[in-house]
Amino acid sequence: MLQEFKKFALRGNVVDLAIGVIIGAAFGKIVDSLVTDVIMPVIGRIFGGLDFSNYFVGLTSASSQATTYDAAKKAGATLGYGQFLTVTVNFIIIAWVMFIVIRGMNTLFAKAQDAPPPPKPPSKEEELLAEIRDLLKARA
């Protein structure tokens, strides 16, 4: 049973999937930083210097009087729509990048499939027949 599990765990597809998950997690952190540290501050500046991470609605009296989202979460039930907006922008950026990558890969594979296959070398029989043909032409 251990050998069967080892065979399963070390198959190419499982290893490829694990690598994809690890790279995806790292890519997610990059996109999160891009959105949080680059894009959202620019959008906030366009809309009057607002910080989207602190957009919330307090659902209790204590949380509605808090000045930051973190303080409001500690005080009670809070609806953090600014965080939701940030995560939505993250998703849109990741989806767009994945679309571009897959589109590029599809284009590359389509070009590879459209190219005619390279001519296969003649078999021994075909070479012998070609020699016989050439010899018969030379006699005539």
C-alpha cells in the first residue's frame, strides 16, 4: 500500500499540480501587493485620498463608532465592503492575467498545429525503388 501511494504521489500530474499551487500562491501574494500597495492608493487618490481598506459599516453601536476597520471588527459585527472591493480588484487582475497567459499559449499551440509536419525520410524500399527508377531512366 505504501508503494502504491508513493507511485501515486510521485506521478507527473500530482507533482505538476503541487508546483502550480505553490506558484499560484506566490503569484497571489504579488497581485495582492500590486492591488493593495499600487492600484488602490491611486484609485483612492482619484476619489479624494480615500483609503478603501477602511470602508465599513458597523452593525453594532460600538463598531459603528470605530474609526478604522480593524477597530470596528474588534468592537463587534462589521460589514467591510472596502476589503471586499480590494479582493474583487485582486480577482479581476488575476483573471485578466490568466486570460492573457492562456490566450498566448493557445496562440502558440495553434501555430504549432497549423504548421505542416516535416517530411518523413524515405524508407529503404522507397530508396531502392528510386535507384531502380533512376537506373532505368539512365538506360533509356
